[in-house]
Amino acid sequence: MILITGGAGFIGSHVVAHFRQFFPQTPLMILDALTYASNYATVKPYIGLDCYFTQGSIGDEALVRGLFDRHDIRHVIHLAAESHVDNSIHSPGIFVDTNVRGTFVLLEAARAHWMQAPHQVKDGYADSRFHHVSTDEVYGSLGDTGYFTEASPYQPNSPYSATKAASDFLVRAAFHTYGLNVVTTNCSNNYGPHQHSEKLIPTIVRSAKQWQRIPIYGSGKQTRDWLYVSDHAGAIERVFHHGQSGATYLIGGRNERSNLELAHLICSILDSKYPSSNGPYSTLIEMVSDRPGHDWRYAINPEFIERDLGWVAPTDFEWGLSETIDWLWAQ
């Protein structure tokens, strides 16, 4: 059985859907705290037929150990995390509790269940794997050129990215110290259906639909690499099944856009699909005060996963964005 933490979250629910579609015989246990950013409705259709759900925190050691023991958890795909940078600036403590301590609790439960001693795996658990899902934000901020690679130094700049960096290091230590079979993936910015309304693309669409200002931080020239969420789910599955033990894979969509460019692109699509009698949606764009420590640019070089595992992000950016807009508009 695979334990999928954060399985009712944005990315996690797409991972669950991917496994149900392509690996329907693989039993899944979804563990999710159902915080404000989770939505049980996204996974409810899959519950039953070897797909189970438990509400709870990854930091609850007794709960986590109990799941491993009762359900004989053989694998973990760990997505549960606090992930909004603005929230981490205002309330960093919960990010430490969830992202750092929660990851530690999971690693310790996996180690106790799968290992009899450092670098000695229990009989029957030789293939057990812990897949840790992380972010490109652990690498800090790029200038106008260059790309993150698996060899990039860690330079987190927000409480969120600092806690994700710490969790990455705990996973790395579990591999080198104890021989736990781990893989780590660091992804670029995700977008797609079911994303929480606090994120950038949903905020732009929601604001436009309500004919309210579309807030863009600072100059709007901060740049991100965008990855369609179902593409990300497919990449996670590929790394989980075929990635090298102990390796890190960077997952990106090769879709760089500045925040301001993205806002104008969304407005243009909205003008075409959902024209407003008030005029072009771009008139709603308003520059607002930048947030503290706002990283300038993230961009991933995904050559390693492309070369090692043959994975390339398949979704055209404007097509994926159009599909996302349609879903958001219907909400």
C-alpha cells in the first residue's frame, strides 16, 4: 500500500487521480489534515476499491505509526505541506511544525517499519520507497539568466522555502545515514484545476470575474516557470517507480512568464472566452506593494529527468491555462 500524504490537496489529489487511472490495482491510503487548502471532494470519488482516507496530521506520531502498522505501508509519496509564502511570513511556526517535524515523523515511521538496522532492510521491504515532493524555491532566487539544476546550492529566502529545504535535508540524511530508499522531486510553480483560490492564477481569474482589481506585486517582472498539475502528477509517478534511489529530480514545464506577462495573457484569454461589457480585463491590473523577500526568478532545467527517465512535460502552456481558466470560471 502507498501512503499519500496531502492527498486531498491540489497536487496530491491529481497524484491520487493519476494512480487510480493508470494503476487501479495499487492500494492507496490518503492521509490529509483537511486544512483550508485541502478539499475532500476531489478524492471522494476514489474512496473504496483499495483507496482509503484518514483525516489527520503528519505530525501526529501515534496516528502515523498506527497507519504503518495496521495497513502495512510499503511506500510513501509525501506531499503534505504548508505552502503559501505570504502565510509563512505571517505565521512561520505552523510551517516548521508541518514541513519539518511532520516530515521527520514520517521518515521515522518508515524507517521503523522497513528497516531492522541502518542499511539493513527487513525481509519483504527491499523495494519500499519514500518519495519526498518539494519545491524549486529551496534554491533561492535566480537573476535574469541561468537555471536551477540538481546541483544548485540551497539558498531559501522565505520561511516556507526554509522549512522545505530543511525537510529535503532530513530526507537526504535518512538515505545517507540509514540507507532508507528515498527520492526527492523539486518542482516549479504548478497550475491547473482545483488549485486553492489564494494562489496567483486563481486570484487573477476570480478578481476578473468579480470585476475587482487584479493585484500584482511590485514591478510584476518576477518570473516563474509554470507546470501543469497533471503533468507534475505523471512525473511524480515516473520518479516513484523508476527514479534512482537517493537521487533528486527537478521537474519543470519550460514555461517561463513574468507575473505581469501572465496576468495580461490570462486577461487576453478571458477577453476572448468571457468578454465583459465593462471593457478589457487588463484594465483591472494594479501594481501593489511588493511582499518581503520576494524572489526575482525561478527557472528549472529539467534535462536530468528528461534524459534519465524520458519524461517531458506534455501540456502546451496556453492550452493548459485555457483549461484552468474554464474550470475557475465555472466555480
